[in-house]
Amino acid sequence: MSVTSTSGKQSVEHDRSLPQSLKRGAIQRCPACGSGALFKRYLKVADQCPSCSEELYHHRADDAPPYFTILILGHFIVAGVMMVEDYFRPSYWLHALMWVPLTIGLSLWLLPRVKGALVGLQWALKMHGFGGAEVVEDSTCTTRPKPAKALE
């Protein structure tokens, strides 16, 4: 499926393949073109792709990248701890000396890749302003209950 991107001054046709977008995001590249950098800092997504000018600022990754990082890494670390304990039975200080830096290092390595893949997923599925229908909140909505005044 092709979609015309109206971001920037040029009009570019993008194929929104889900596997390709996930892969491009995971290698920290623009999900639209695959050549521009997705992040301008460690976890700060660039406002626009420097190559194709695709707008990236409206992604909504929120708490999903840390959640998936913990979910993925937790399976490997816990399995590794249990396997090392079963085969070698090292003391607890050696476990801590081994697993704490490994866990921190792998978490810091995996987190931007997971976030990039999630931004790629949102782009491919046209979520949160990546070419899909926009939801506009009405500021004059009166259906929400008003906060009660504080008792004195």
C-alpha cells in the first residue's frame, strides 16, 4: 500500500510494510526511507527525518519501550542466572558482579532499538498522526465531571 507523505516541501510515496518498518526502526533509521537517523540523542526521536523530511515528532511510545525491554531481557537474564547457578554454583557476590553490569549494559543497548521498532510500528500502522485520521479533542467538552472544591 502506498501513501503520499505531505510532510516537508516534497511529496514522497512510501510503502508502509510492517516488517520493513519494524526493522528500520530497530536499526534506528527512519521508518519511511531507511536512511535518515531516527534519534537525535540517545532516546530523543528527531522531529523530522534528515533525509526524507518525514515528520516523526508525533510518535507516542510512552512506557512501552521500557516494558518490552524488561520483558525481553528478563527472560534471558533470569534463564542465565538459573543456568549458571545450576551448573557452577558461584557465590552471591560473583552473581552480582556478573549479572548487574550485564543487565544494565544490555538494557541500555536494547532500549533504543525497541523504541525505534515501536516508532516504526506506529508509522506503518498510521497511528498517532503518521498519516491516519486525526482525533481532535474538544476543549469545551462538558461531559467530564468537574473537580470538587476542597473542603475548608
